[in-house]
Amino acid sequence: MSPSNKDIAALIVDFLSSSAAEANEDNRDSLNVAIDCITEVFQFEKSESDSLIKNTFKGKKLAELLESASVSAGASGEPVKVHIPVEDAEAKAKAEELKLQGNKAMAAKNFDEAIAKYTAAIEVSPSNAVYYSNRAAAYSSLKKYEEAVKDAEQAIKVDPTYSKGYSRLGFAKYALNEPEEALEAYKKVLDIEGDKATDVMKRDYETAKKKVENSMNLEKSAFNEPTDKSATEAPGAGAGPGGMPDLSSLLGGGLGGGLGALLNNPQVMQAAEKMMQNPGLMQSMMQNPALKDMANQFSSGGGMPDFSQMMNDPAIRDMAKNMFGGSGEPPK
């Protein structure tokens, strides 16, 4: 079976890692950037290189394979011819250099500069999904999530199999509080990667899934929340003529029972609750002379007031209608 591009990339990453260990500090940084770029493009972790080389090349390193190939080519006497158009090669090299500069700017948290470099790389090579994906990451770092979505979608359009494009899209959608779209994008990442999906990819998916589930639970709770009983009762329920409350029935008939009966009556307590929630209504009531007299009568031990006489006062009648409900219109 022929080695895949990822297998070959693993050989190169292994070679660069060995070279970085022997290089000076400046060169080591450049080699590490190159390693990051290669692993990002071919979608594998640096730590996976050894297993890929072992499975595909039986553990042979790049230098060993090249040496074996050189010996074989020398024995056959037939050189391998590779033709790469000069213009294409130069353009690709220029775009890759711009991308590397963008990656360095990202590492230094110079996100505006990174965007400029990735944009320049796109202008040179507009059919490379990686450049759009990287620029999407830079936009997200600046919290410009709408722009990140556009670039991520363009990366997917250029290469529908490029999982990192979906990953960038999922991140931006999640940041825009669109968890359903984020979940869909992260699921696409797992579908593309299959068994090779990393823990980070799986964690992104689970995070989006949890937010979607929480959102659905909140909506369900709000939908099932019982409505206020007063809102479901027919207008004027328990009311007297004209939609007004039947105060004699509220007080247990005959206005008996005293203050205790009032406090034990649900409709009276409902009215009291409305008064507590509406300071303006309470103030208006206490300014009414008839109610002031009623309060004085209670405080002096004079017993229950004459409610039928009080209801002849239009202001009190209106206040009672507001507290107890009722349409205020005569029955038709």
C-alpha cells in the first residue's frame, strides 16, 4: 500500500524535530513553526509521527529511506523525473512564506498583522483552504466572529474535507451564541476524522452539545410553567352585577366572620397581594375618605364597616374592580 500524504508528512516532521534538537535558538524557532504548519495542514499531532512511521515505513526514518532509494536508483540508472512549473512553485513558496509569517504573528499575539499576512497569502494562492482557516482563527482572536465565520465557510467551500475549517466555524458560531450551528460544525469534524479525532475535537463537540441541551431544557421549562390562575379565569368570575366582585360572598355572607374571615378568604388575599405589588393603588386607596373612616373604625374597635354603603362610592368601586377583576361592563 502506498504511503499517504500524512505518512510522508510524518517523516518530514520527524526529520525537522531531530534537526531542531541540534539547531541554535533562532533556527529552532523556525523549525518549530514549520512543524506546526505541517501538522496543522495534514491533521495530526507531532506525537503521532513515531506511530505513523512505524506502521507505514516499519520504523525507518527519512534519511534511511532516501539512502535506500538512492541506492536503488543508482542500480537501475534511471533518474526520477519530477516536473513542477516554475511559476506555480514560486507562487506556492511565496504564499507559504506569508503564511509562516502569519503564524509567527499569531504566536506573538499580533493578530492584526497575522490577518494581513494571511490575506496576502490568499491573494497569491486563493485556492488554499488553510489560509482562510488560519485567518478565521485570527479574526476569532480579535472577537470578530462574523468575519471568522465567512473565512471558515470559504475554507470549507475550497476543501469540504478539511476538518479544521469546520472546527473554526464551530468555534465562531459558539462564540456568537449559536450552539446548534456550532454543534453541527463540530460533528462534521468528528465525521471527517473518524477514529483519528483528537480529545480536543471530541471535547469541543461535547461542550456545544451540552449548551444545546441546556438551552432546550430552559425552553421546555418555560413552556410547561403553569399559568397564573387569575389569567385563566373568565372575566368577572365570582363577580356581582356589572362585573364587580360580590363582596358579601367574599366575607362569607352577611358580612360576618370579622377580620379573620377576611384573611382566610383567597380572593381577599389575592386583592391584598395586588395592593402590595402596586404602591400607587395603595396610596390612592388611603387618600379616599370612606376608606380612612373604615380604617379608623377598625382601629377604634367599631367592628366591620358597611360595605354595601361604601360600594356606592365610584372611586372605591373602581378600586375594587382593579383588585378583584371583572370587566366593569354590564352583562349583555
